Amino acid sequence: MGSWYWIGVSAGLGAAVGVLFGGVAGNGRGGRIAAILLAGAVGAGIGFEIANWQSGGWGDRAAGIAGGVAGALCATQTVGGALTRGGTRVATGVLVACGAIVVAALAWIPAAGYLIALVLLALVPLLSRGRPERYAGLRTLARDE
């Protein structure tokens, strides 16, 4: 495989780490910022290690950073929305961790790492649009007016 493959793996594994850290971040602004910065740093470390092991150089590091930041941005938006709408922290964290495992597995498919990072980055504006309030469910029918 050429260096293009390993750059894509760096981007995909960085995105998986970003999704994992975004799932742990919670609903607060400080946690989100820390998750994004930490995901970028770990993505750079992944890219650095892959660059030492295979050819790729700075492309591996840049792709790892970009994938980590993209994954964390998307996951923090998703987790924040789920927790706002009444999701539990543990269940949301478990589901996001399972998603991170799937993203890490898909990163090894040639050229899929590039696509994963781009799709996650494209989802951020869609997820940050108007968020509905917490679903009232049957409580709205129980009101005596």
C-alpha cells in the first residue's frame, strides 16, 4: 500500500478517537472544548506513530489531527443533543463508544478514512441547526386545563 492508504488510516483512526472523546465529553462547554483539543492531540500522535512505521510523513499527522477534530465536533453535537432531549449519560456514552469502534474498523478500508472524516465534518452544521426542546410525551395530554 502507498502512503495515501496510511494517510487515510490516520484520518479514520483520528476520527474514531474524536468520536470516543466526544462521547465522553458530556454536555458542558468546557468538556466539549477539552474533548476537541484532546482528540486533535491524540490524532496527531496516531499520525506520528503511523508516519514512523510507514511512509506518509506530515500527511499522516495532519490527517490524524483533522480526523480527530472532525470526529469530536460531530460527536459533541450529537451527545449534547441527546442529553438535552433526555438521554442518559451512560447509554449515550455506550452507543457513541460502539460507533467509535465501527469508525475505527472502517478506517482500515482503503480510502474510507478520508470519506469518514469528510462525512463527519459535513454533519456538524446539520447537527447544530435548531434543536427541539425535550419531548413532553404523554405529559401534555395529562394537563387539566
